[in-house]
Amino acid sequence: MNNNSFLSSEGCIGRISYILRLILLTVIATAIGSAAIYFFEHPDYFHHGAFGTLGVFFAIVASLICGMAGLMQLLKRLRDMGKAAYLTLWMLVPGLNVLFLLYTCIIPSKRA
């Protein structure tokens, strides 16, 4: 995989590309989740909504895949900022993870 891949953590990524990729991943996860929930819970399809939990399952899987791709983008951004990769652990702290994402969107690159 090359450095521009969504599933690779190699290389660096600038602020604008980082923000656009996070927005794209959020839109993809939301669209897949909404479509799956609507499809499996809508009464015109499978047995009048009997498979509603399957829609939630697809929504969770799509969110996890997009979340992992987002973490790869975060690693690229941290490398671009000259920070250590262990800072991704802030994503495990509820509330602070949002502030950390904003921090990574604001701080300029420190390329040599």
C-alpha cells in the first residue's frame, strides 16, 4: 500500500487532507449505518422489520472499519506534527478524545 491509502499509517498527512478524510469517513459510516438500519427495519422489506438488529450490526461494523481508518489518518497526522504515536491513546478517554481531534486539526505541520 502506498502512503495515500486510507488503511496505511505510513507517511504524513497535512491538516486539510486530514480534516477532509475524517469528514469523508464520518459520512461513509453514517450513510452505511443509516441505510442498513432503514433497510432492515423498514416494513416493505424482510418480514416487516424482523431483522432490525441486523441493521444495527451492519452500522456497528461500518463504524468500526471507518474508525480504524480514522486512527490510521491520526497516526499520519501525528507524524506530520512531529509528535509520538503513543498520543493516539488519548482517543480512549471520553471527552478528551474530541479535544485531541480538534488539537490535531489546528496544530500546523512541522516538516523539515
